[in-house]
Amino acid sequence: MQKTAIWGVYSGKYKLLINVPIALSNAMSSSVVPTLSASVAREDFKMARRKISSAMRFTMILSFPCAVGLAVLAEPIMGLLFRGETKMAAELLRAGAISIIFFSISTLTNGILQGINHLELPVRHSAMSLVLHLIMLVCLLQGTDIGIYAVLCSNTLFAFTMCILNHLSIKRYLRYRQEIRRTFFVPFISAAIMGLIVFFLYRVLSAIVPIKIIPLAISIGCGGFVYFLLIIILGGVKKSEIRALRK
């Protein structure tokens, strides 16, 4: 009975929130496939690489703050959205937030491989990742007593393995080299600073304001403003790219 309840928390609360930011990557993946296919059909591989770089960068710009924000505000968010005991759900969200980044990358790279006419590769990579996932899951369940966190760790390994395998295939077929600073480093630093500010701001406001939703809303709003301000200051997004997003 207890195992069923724990699994219900995992699938009904944790997975529900984790899938929200990953859905943004699905949207990005769907939007990049047609333009990428057109570039490959014209053998304009330079344009294809540019499209991939842009899609990856904007996916990371969205994924990093989502992961950090959900980790930092896991408890108040779970308490606001769900009734009853939410401590375990908050702990799961805090521990598994990093998987948002890996699942976002794997989702996007799946779409990229489809866009360059290699539909079989994501399936093959999924099978290989699933094998590693199952091996790690069995080892953790039999060798440790971490319970549901074994599922959490093995799912993160699955997404991470997909990222590596997909990236190697994209690099092989398009000679693509991933830019690091603007794509990963700047969003990471910006999200880390945002997380610290949001954490302390929420602590202060929740001690003053009794209504939980008010400090949470203010913290999220301030965190978003600080994050995108830092992204612009640190050069994560160029002015030309911002103007291109208007429509």
C-alpha cells in the first residue's frame, strides 16, 4: 500500500510538473524539423548547423531557469498545486529537477535527427538508453534502499545517454560542433544567481506575508526578470535574436 502511494506521488505530482518545461522542448523540436529538413534538402548544411545552434541555445535558455526554479521553490509550488502531504513530492522535484535539462536536450535532438532524415537513430538510441536504464534501476533497487529515487536516477541516466548518443550522431552527419559558452555556461550562471535570489526572497516574504501565493508569485516574477536581465548582460542572447523573436 505504501509503495502504491509513493508511486502515485511520483507519477501524479512529480512527473506532472517535470513534463511542463519538457513540453517547451517538444514545441521547439516540432518547429525546427521543417526548416531543418528544407536546409538539408538544399544541401545548405551551414544553415542547418545555424538552425540547430539557435534551437539548442533557446531550449537551454528556457530549461535552466525551469530546472532551478522548480528545485528552489519545490515545496511552495507543490503545496499550492496539491492538497494533503506534499513533502515527498517536493523532495522528488528538488532531486529530479536536473533531468529537465537532459530530457529537453534529448527531445530537441530527437527532432533534429528526424529533420536530417535519420528517423531510425532516435529509436536505436532509445533502445540502448533503455538497457542502461534498466540495468541501473535493478542495481539500485537490489543494492540500495533509496526506493523511488532509484527510478529518478535511472530516468535521468536514460535522458543523459540519449543526449550523448544523439549529439554524436548529429556531429557525425552534419559535422556540427556545439557552442558551449552562450548555450550552456551563460544560462547556468544566470539560473544559479536567479535561484539564490529567489530562495532568499521567498524565505523573507513568506515570513512576512501569511498568504502563500503572494510571496511565491513575487519570487517567480522577480526571478524571471533577474534571469533574463542576466542573460542579456552576459551575452546569452543577441539583440538581433531578440528582434527575430518578436513575431
